[in-house]
Amino acid sequence: MGLKMALKSGTRLKSTVCNAQVMIIKAASDGELSCGGAPMVGLEESGQDVISLDPNVAGGCVMGKRYVNEDESFEALCTKPGEGSLLLDGKQLTIKEAKKLPSSD
């Protein structure tokens, strides 16, 4: 695993192995956000010398969807789709489900 980075709301990051870009919505602590098996970097940074997308984490990320960790202490919005899956500290993020609205019977 790579270095932990300061994850702050509003930070925009890009993948170094695919076209994916995200904006962090909520982050309770620092961690390593990766996409497709490689650490994500700031939009202005150039990526490390990454060979290619890891096929084990190539589930893709969908533009406009919010991705969360298990306890929802971290949330990222996909702003540009890509082939890589998003992981926080090695654990795959999942698409945040919409909350059910109460019925108005």
C-alpha cells in the first residue's frame, strides 16, 4: 500500500490508469484513495509510472454516482467515468444507495 494522503472535502483527484476523476464529498480521516490498482493524484499532478489497469479492480466507476466505504465515513462523487474501481485503503467502495422517502399515504 502507498502513502496516506490528506483527504478533504472538495479535493479533486484523477486516476493514473484510466480516465476516472472524482471529487471528495466527505472524508472523516486520511487514507489512500486508489483507482484501478494505482493511487489517485491531484488533477494538476502527473501520475507515477504505472504499468496498466489491474484487471482485479476494473469494475469501472460511473459519472454522477457517489461512492462510499462500508460505514459511509468517506464519500466521493465520480465526475468523469473510467474503467477502474475505486478503493479506499485497499477496500472497494460501493455506489451509495438513494434513501427511501416516506410514503405519503
